[in-house]
Amino acid sequence: MIEIDFKRVDILIELALEEDVREGDATSLSVIPADLEISTRLVAREDSVVAGLPVAERVFKAVDSAIVFTSVVSDGSHVSPGAVLAEIRGNAAKLLTAERTALNFLQRLSGVATASAKYAKAVEGTETVILDTRKTTPAWRNLEKYAVALGGSSNHRMGLYDRIMIKDNHRELAGLDGEKGITRSVKKAREMFPLLEIEVEADTIDEVREAADAGADYILLDNMSNNKMTESVNVNAGRAKLEASGGITLERIPSIAAIGGIDFISVGALTHSVKAVDISMEECG
């Protein structure tokens, strides 16, 4: 399980609060008695997988360190509508100042975790694993990949630094030097970064064959039909791990997993187009 990078999170929280609060929460300062203390709770309004409670707590405490935040469930919990996620007590004005920023983190990350759980369920009972991608919100990658893992899917590479991935643009530019661009690219990558795994994106069966012959560790089958994926499995003959990607819908996943020999399915939608979960902050009593 990937862990939250709180050093990075604190920077995000600082930027988010500065964006929202600036010189002060004018409404709360003008309407709420300065010394009023209240108890509130965070409540889920729909079926979801919770992610981001430690981040939400950090937001509240960044606004007022005296706020008491008590999680009722843990990150990764599957909850139903009406479930209480956390209980919070503190200065009323400070709680309202922190509310939206805290909910923005919690709702977004819970949305990612909830989507991840749905995709993971679609391959349940098979050998295929769902992966996320680098299509993440800028600066939120650590958090969103954390939420993906909480939901039951797995993480692809974190960035450009931890796996070599020779995509179509790389192949085309390498091809300017002549034929066998994939072969040359794999060879050069292996020489320069011997400790990193190498993945090659393939659009055609010939590219699958060349990538497998070149010794790629992974081959990404880009926007292929199920029939073409089946042919790729046969051509690869178990030499590289195979990853299906591109145009993958939730409904299509079971049929891809049923092919056999497709080790991974990567889904950008896990992070780039999820719906935030409906969570509210309510005053107790």
C-alpha cells in the first residue's frame, strides 16, 4: 500500500487554504460569535469507499490546532448513506473556514477509491490486475494513487523516473534512425538504466512481436480489440507481461480478463474523470 506523503500534502493544504481564505473568512468572521464552540460530524451521503480522512484532519488542524478530529471509520472502509465518518469539535468559525477545503480533499479521494473498487470487482476471480495511470491531478499523484490502492486496484509507475515506458512518440522518433526502432530503444534503455523495468507500447501485432523479441518486461496493448489481444497473447508466448490499455470501459473489462494472458488492464478513468463522493459536515444535536 502506498503511503501518504504528508510533507507534500501539507504544501497542498497550505496552497488550498491560501486560495480559499486569503485575508480571512469574511462570512464566518462577521456572522459567527468568536468564542462559539460546536460539535460536528462528517457524514457520507452515498455508498462509497472512504479515502482521505487523515488529510481532512490535517486541514482542520492547519486552520486551528485546537480542533479535535476523531475518525469513526478508517480509510478504505466501505460505507453506506448516513454513515458517520468523523466527529469534530472546535471553534465554530474555524470549523466553517476549514470545511470546504477539507471536504474537497475527502470527496475527491473517496471518489477515486470508490471507482477503484468498482473496477477491481470487475476482475474478481481472475488473474488480471487493474492499474491506474499517470493521468492524475497535477501535484495530487501521491494522494490519488493512495486512494486507488485503498479501493482495491493497483498502482502503475509513479512517474517518469521509476519505469521506462517506450510509447508511440518514442517509437516514432526512434524509427527516424531506421527500422527496428523498438529493438534499438529497448537495448539503449537497458544499457542506460539497467535497474529499471522496460515497457513498450504496441499498436500492432508486429510491434508486439518485436517488443517481446527485444526482451521488454511489459508490453502495453494500445487500443486493441479483444481478438487482437488474443493474437498478441499467442505471439508473446509468455515472454513479457501484457497490459491492455486505451478505450477500456468498466463493462468491457470482464471480457478482457477472460482472454487469459492479459496480466494488467490500465484505466486512466480511475483518476482523471471520477465523480466526487457526496459527503457533508453537519452540526451535532
